[in-house]
Amino acid sequence: DGGITQSPKYLFRKEGQNVTLSCEQNLNHDAMYWYRQDPGQGLRLIYYSQIVNDFQKGDIAEGYSVSREKKESFPLTVTSAQKNPTAFYLCASSISRATDTQYFGPGTRLTVL
Amino acid sequence: EDQVTQSPEALRLQEGESSSLNCSYTVSGLRGLFWYRQDPGKGPEFLFTLYSAGEEKEKERLKATLTKKESFLHITAPKPEDSATYLCAVQAVIQGAQKLVFGQGTRLTINP
């Protein structure tokens, strides 16, 4: 089955720790995205990548980092510099960065202890 | 400022009671409007894309329409399984870059 997978589903982080969220897609999509979702707010873009080895900051990139070494994979690292990391993180992909529909993964809920 | 506003924030209906959800936007350079359904604790599921005013799309009990300033998601004779949060997003060119701007969602509850 084609789709987007995210792991883990739940993640707990201690203060001062870096954690990495996994996102994999087998849709052969060029573009991939990371969003953050907080209660009562719209999804906010953290980072996006249009092609392998290239990525751009979104609206709230501070405290996050990404890599895009393979077309299928776009991991997100939440660093200790992110002051309020507790949120629901969503990965998405689309055929290209243009007007194509974005398809979402199941999400990772990150909680800071 | 480019914005997407959804109303109401929450809507509670009886099974079979039809209604509409609203998504109004103030972005320039609209390239497309998207509707998603999101169940609690899950990722958004794509429903529709609309590109131009006057366009309509249907899927089962849902119909999406688009004008120059807003979109409606009409729900006809809803069932309890239609309960979810419905998200609207607008693809626009903002400061020279393609961007998808999301509304905050409408939480729909259908009571049996």
C-alpha cells in the first residue's frame, strides 16, 4: 500500500534532549513537509523540501532541523532550543511543491516531561 | 495579512440534519482551496480541491463549493461517522513563495 508513515506515534522528551521524528513515504513524491498542530490553531509549517538534498525553512523553523538524504525520507529533529515542543507533528508529501494536493501521515505526538 | 477563517468553531447536529461549514479567506493569488477531514489523534485525510470560483465537488454526503472570498462544505443528512474536525487550507503565492495556509478547523459532532 502506498502512503506516508510516521514513527513513533507517541514520544516523550526530557528537558534539554534532542529527539528525531521519522517520516517515510512510498508515493514517489518529490516534495515533503513538516507541520506542527496545536489545539485551536491551524497547522503551521516548520520545514519543507522540494527535492533531495534541499530544504527550506517554513514559518516556525526555530529550534528544529531536518535532512533530506533520500527521496523517501524526511526526518525532523526537535532540538533543546525549541522552547515549547509539546505538540502534534504532521508530515506530508505532494507530487511537487506547486498546487498539488498534500497528503498527510498519521502524526507523532511529542510531550515534554 | 493573508488569513483563512473557519466558522463555526464547533457544530453539533442531529443525525440527518443538514448544514454547512464556512471557510473565508483573504489571500491574494489563490492557487487552490483544499478541504481535509481529521479524526482525533490522526492525520488529516484529503477530501477536495477547488481551483476557481463556481467550482463544486461532491463525495457521498459532502459537497464543497467555492466563491471568490469563501468556500462552503455542505453536509447532507449526516451520520454519526461524519463526526470529525474539518480543515480548510488555501494555496496562495505569498511574498513570492507558494504557501498553504490552514484555518483552525470546525469540529463537527453528529448525534444519533
